[in-house]
Amino acid sequence: MRRRRVIEGVMGGILTLWLVGGTGAAWSWAAEAKAVFAAATSVGAGDPGGAKTPLVLPAASPGDRSRAVSKPDPFRPFIETEVEKKIKKEEGSSKKGGGKSRPLSPLQQGEIGQYRLVGIAGNDDKRTAIVVDGTAKKFYPLFVGTYIGPNEGRVAEILSDRVIVEERIEDPTKKGKKAQTQRVTMMLHKEE
């Protein structure tokens, strides 16, 4: 048993040495580093006036540069780069489209009239309303500021029995003028 463990240890050591330093590249790099260090110490020692000459390091081979360029920075968070790409993509699309572009929620894909107000919860300070989509039979929560409808409608107020939505209406005949806001009221239908 002991002999078997000794043989396993020796074979593991040989395998490790073969995988790590089998090409001899590590030894040549170490030798090169020692030569640069020796040259740096001899340059400073040979000056009689004590003036130091600048140390010139050997240039890196082209293979070293390509390896450094192809590898990502290990200290840069990968999530931030994804967010930056999305922001750049959105900026490019907003310049082409001429306006702000944000992803459309399911509430913005349908007309306000297709949603039915089924419940309101909360107190006077903060309320939440629940609407149901008549076609898809899905429920959605509404808060003050939630976008709803295709005309950039936003929930302005949630009262105890109704939700007031303000949306912009642009008149195509009046070019150059500001869009008017229209208030749409969604009433809560109580159970009979």
C-alpha cells in the first residue's frame, strides 16, 4: 500500500512537470528576466558620476502582444460591458428614430379601452390598481407613473373608485405645435 502511494506521487510529479514546463519556455523566460535584471544592476554600477542611465527593456515579441489583446480585462465587470452595449444600441436607434425609444410593455401594446379596472388596493398615500386585459385574460398592476396605451399614456392618479390616465394626442394637421394631453378615466365597476 505504501509503495503504491509512493509510485502515484512520483507519477503525479512527473505529469505535473511535463504539463507545466515541458516546452522549456518557462526556463527561457526566467533566464531572460535574470539577464535584464543583471544588465540593469551593471548599468547603475558602472557610472563613476552616479548618473543613472535609463533602463531599456527588451521589446515584447509579437506573440506576446496578440495574447494580451485577445484576453479580456479580468478586473472589468462583464455585466457593465453588456449594459454599455445596450445603451449604445439604444442611443443609435433613438438618433435614427428621432425620439426616445424604450421597450414596450404589454400594457402599451393595447388600447386603453381594452383594459378593465377590476380592483384598487391601498390607502390615500399609495394605491395600486389591477386591470385585466379583455382579449388575453391577463391581470396587470398599475401604479402612478405606469405607461399604458400606445399614445404614451401614463397613470396620473389612482383614486378610490377610478384611475386617471393622461395621454398625448398629436394632431397631424397642426405641425410644429405641442401635443395636447387628454385625460382618460377608468371607472371601477363594483360587484352587484
